[in-house]
Amino acid sequence: EVQLVESGGGLVQAGGSLRLSCAASGFTFDDYAIGWFRQAPGKEREGVSFISSSVGITYYADSVKDRFTTSSDNSKNTVYLQMNSLKPADTAVYYCAARELAPAVDPTQYGSIWPNRYEYDYWGQGTQVTVSS
């Protein structure tokens, strides 16, 4: 019933761009924040970005800030990750994940918890991004 489906991955040359999409269904979209994670071979899964339109917050990993932008289209229940100036080090499987928002929680708390993959309730199956040199 609950689904998160990533799309938009592929093969691109260094310096190029891709836009990933995360289509959500089976839950109340506005009650959840969406994080993007990535995992390269032999490495830990790491947080890339976080967005909650209802709370009005976004966060980015230092390694992608000023190159990647996450956005939300609530009418389509879809979150995007626009990736520009791609580097070979960005090669990974990219996942989106949903975390339920708690109305009584101070929104600033998400700044410390969003990179933790264990804080999320639902996960997509991932899409491969390969950046060639």
C-alpha cells in the first residue's frame, strides 16, 4: 500500500546534470518529510538532503550543498532532487525515504536527526546514478 518510487537515474558525464523524482503513495504526503540518501559500493548509506514543505525546512550534506537542490510538488505527491555539476564521487544508488512529522516537536530538532537512516519509516528501492570521467 505504501510506496516510494525513485526514477531519473542513469549514466552522465562529469559536469552534467540529472533530476531524480520520488513519487509517494499510500500515506498522507503532507504529514511526512522526505530525505534523499545515497550508497556507493563499500560505503555507508549517507544522507544527501531533507525537505518538509509543511514545516518549511530543507537540509543538505556539505558535500552536495550548492550543487544539489531538493523540492516538493505536493499536488503530485512527488519530491525532486536536482543534481548539477556532478562528479564521479556522486556515483551511488540514490534512495528516497519518508519520516512522519510530529506536530508537538520543535522543527529545529530535525537538523540533528535527518541524516540518520534509522529515523525514517518508509524507503524506496533506489535508482542508480553513475557519473563517468
